[in-house]
Amino acid sequence: MSTLVGTGSLVRLVLRRDRVRLPVWLVAIVGLVYSSARAVQGTYDTPADIAAYARTVGTSPASIAFNGPPTALDTIAGIVIFEVSSTAILGTALMAVFLVVRHTRGEEQEGRTELGRATVVGRYAPLAAALLVVSAASLLVGAGLALALLALGLPAAGSLGYGASVAAVGIVFTAVGVCAAQVTEHARGAIGIALAVLGAGYV
């Protein structure tokens, strides 16, 4: 029997079990970034305001430590990304970690994976299903962020590039969560390892 047989059925099961949780994550991340970006646009709506922001916030060690290196702060698009990046990146990484651990180590811990394997399900099908669903969720977040920034009138190339970068972060931490789930006995331990990696990456 193929080690991936039954993956499609398990993908549908994961989607059915997360029919509420997954949309909440997606709407929360995209909605928060959209509302924050819109507020930033309304606050810094003149060249003088943008220049003042670049002089003050762009040179603040605290802001740089929290938001990362300042880039293109002489444009409203640069200010928007500088302000919302931490929210989008951390939110997407947390979504990926919690969901993928829930559907890998969490399922094994509760004994549901063994029940599934008693049917016609390949050895790696549960893992593949979790990876596919959470990676797809990360891509949806990235697409949603790109559309949100485009809706605010920001440049297309930058909006699409930003959405792709956030989606990539989600996929990376999906993989981190899966690896953590393979070396722990409990979901809590897997989440702890993955969040430690996230914290180290943030620093």
C-alpha cells in the first residue's frame, strides 16, 4: 500500500474539523493588517508627515528592534509595511504552528491517528494532509494580505511581494511545527519547541 494513500480523505477531514478555526485565523490576520494599514495611511497622509515619520520612528532603536530594519520610510507603502509586518508575520507563524501541531502530534496524542491507520490510510498520509492544509492556509493569508494592500492603493509589485513573503514564513513554520511534533511526545512540547524557534528567529 502506498504510504500516502488516503491523504485526500484526511485533507477533507482536517478541513471539516477546522471549518470554524481556520477561517477565524485567516480573517483575523488579514483584517487586522488591513485595518492597521488603513489607519497608517490616514495618519501619514502628507509629505511632511511622511518625512517626520522617517526622521523620528525610522531612527528609533526601539522601533527598529520591534519592526526590523527601516526600508523605504520616505513612502507611505514603506511606512505601512514597517508598521504591520510584525503583526502579519507573527500571526501567520503562530497559525501555522498551532494548526499543524494540532493535526499531527495532537491527533496522535489523542489516539485518533491510530484509529485512522486501522483503515486504508498510508503511514505518511496524516502528516501529508496536515502539511497540505496548513501550507494552503499560509498561501491564502499571503494572497489576502496582497489583496488588502492592493485595495488600499499600494504598489502592486510590493503588495504581491509582501504577500508572498508572509506566505513563505507560514510555510517555513509549518515545517518547523512538523519537525517539532516528530521529536516530542506531547503537543504542548511540540508547540514549545516551535515557539522557541520563532522567538529565536524574531530576535
